[in-house]
Amino acid sequence: MLKGRNLIKPTDLTVSEIDEICSLAEQIIVDPNSFNDVCRGKILATLFFEPSTRTRLSFEAAMLHLGGAVEGFSDAANSSTAKGESLSDTIRTVSSYVDVIAMRNPKEGAALLASQYSACPIINAGDGGHYHPTQTLTDMLTIRALQGGFEGHTIGFCGDLKFGRTVHSLSEAMARYKNNKFIFISPNELKVPEYVTQELDEAGIQYTTAERLESVIGDLDILYMTRVQKERFFNEQDYIRLKDSYILDNAKMSLARKNMIVLHPLPRVNEIAPEVDDDPRASYFKQVKYGMYVRMALIAKLTGVL
């Protein structure tokens, strides 16, 4: 049972629970009108202490499509945090008004802390460089819809793998399925953290590293592009030096398999050239739509209406 649970990291969900959420999302995609009123009388709070477009709006759209209501803030400056209120007090207050909270916070561990003070389920919508489990569910629903399942894929993660919480979350989730292989493509300064590769080693998952996208793109079933995140850098010169490390264009796409798909958690800056958008393998805007459906399924499960 998912009712009343918190979702802080992808492994809070079992493999069967991920399948359950994806299956419900697929039902919603096929017949959305059947789910219009399932959350009537329920309220979602979106507490975003860090900027967001897709995650915040998809959560809000998800709840509205389910017939529920939304309250919250998109800027911490508009909350009592600006007056010095602690996160624990904010959560105690908001959770007394609503049925579920989706929270993004730039501090690692903030979602776990919030869950210790909340009277309702907490959904981690991103906590610094740690986890982004609903983006992971979005990615997985996209992979299942476009590649037929979660097993037997060679997945390339490209770009900012050091600070990319979506990379950490998805690699951890996909490592639970059989016969997946990972290729981590990044400059040395942005390589995937040791704790991620250590978990893969312990699980016996096959992975390699590369610095040139061109050298490995032809081996991939899934290419997961990421932007170099300016907000994670303390030194602007380091950001400027690394921000253009990888740019996916038509020339590189010509080296890829015909059935490879390109994913990106967005926003992009210039790591995917606009010319790639017309390629049928470019799936990142489909991914955006799947994100709303999977969040509809998750909200329905956590609030216990389905």
C-alpha cells in the first residue's frame, strides 16, 4: 500500500510499486476522463524553495486534472521562510492544511527532514544534488512506453554527472532491473560521484566511463543528456570552462542507432541543438507530458483514492 507514504528517494518504492504506478499512469493516458474527479476534496501543497517550471507545473496540473486543489508557493521569498521560519515549522504548518506536499529545496536532505515533521505524505521534488524521484518515475514511464520495458538497455548518461540528481536517481533505479549497462560520459571534473559507482559495484552492474560522446553514442539504446548546472558551481570560471563540454547535434545523431531515444530532464541550455528536436528519436518533450501522467498516478496512490 502506497497510501500515506513519503517518497524521498527512488528506492523508497519497490520494483512492483514502480510497475503499479506506471501501469496506472498508462491507464490515465488511455482514458483521462475517467480520473477527472478522483481527488475531489483533496489538496496538494507545492512548496518550491528553488526555481522550477516542469516539475512544479506538472504537479499542479496533475492535481487539477484529478479534480483536486493546489496551494503553496513558487518562491521562498513569498513565505515565512523569508522571516527566518525553520523548515520544520513550515512543514508542521502546511501539513495541517493539505493532504500531500510536493517540495523542492536546494539543500540535500531537506526532504527527509520535512518527512520527519509532516502530518501528510511528502514527495521530494528535488533536494539539491541528492534525489529527484518523480523525475525518475517520469524517465522510467518514458522508457517503458518508448523502449518496451526496463530491462536489457545500454544507457548513456552525458554531461553533468557530479551534480545531476536525475542521473543519480535514474541509474540507481535502473540498476534494479536485469541486463542494463551504463556508460557515464563526462569531463573528469563532472564525473559521477563515487557513492553511485560504489552502489553499482556492490550490485554487480556493468558500467564504463568515457569523455567523448562520439566514441560511444553508437552503442546506446538510451541517451540521457543533462545540462551543466550553473547554480551548483561556486566558481563561475569553472562553469564557463565546462558548460559547453557536450553539445548533441545532427552530426552526432547520425552516429546513433535508429531506435535510440534521447531523454533530457530539462531545462536545456545549449547541450542539445534545436536541430535535433525534429529527429524522431528526440523524446524529451514526450517525457514532459509523461511527467504529468506519472505524477497523477503517484498523487492518487499516496492519497489513497486509487
